[in-house]
Amino acid sequence: MTKTKDQEIAELRQAMAALIAENERMVSALRLIEEKSDTPIRKNVDDVPVTVLYEINLHAREAIK
């Protein structure tokens, strides 16, 4: 069955809305990663709390999906 122009337009609008939502989610995740990455690192990298590194990793993995 051939799609009509209206059906194609409706599908494209839905796809565009999904892309916009995904872009907003990615921007939020990247902002959070940047915020968490701004943790002042002292002379020794081992002083950065593991929980901060873990949270950055979680958000980075989510952003990559």
C-alpha cells in the first residue's frame, strides 16, 4: 500500500519531534557532565571522589546511547 503525502508528512513530523526531544536530552546530559567535570582537581587525581567519577561515567554512557 502506497503512503499518501499526508501520511509521509505526519511521519516526518513525528520523527522530527523525536529528534528534537533526543537533542534536548543529550544537551541536558552533556551540561551535567560538564558541570560534574568542573570538579576542582587537586595536584593528585586520586583525590577526586569516586562517586563523582562514577556519576560522570553514568551520564557519559547515557549520552552515548
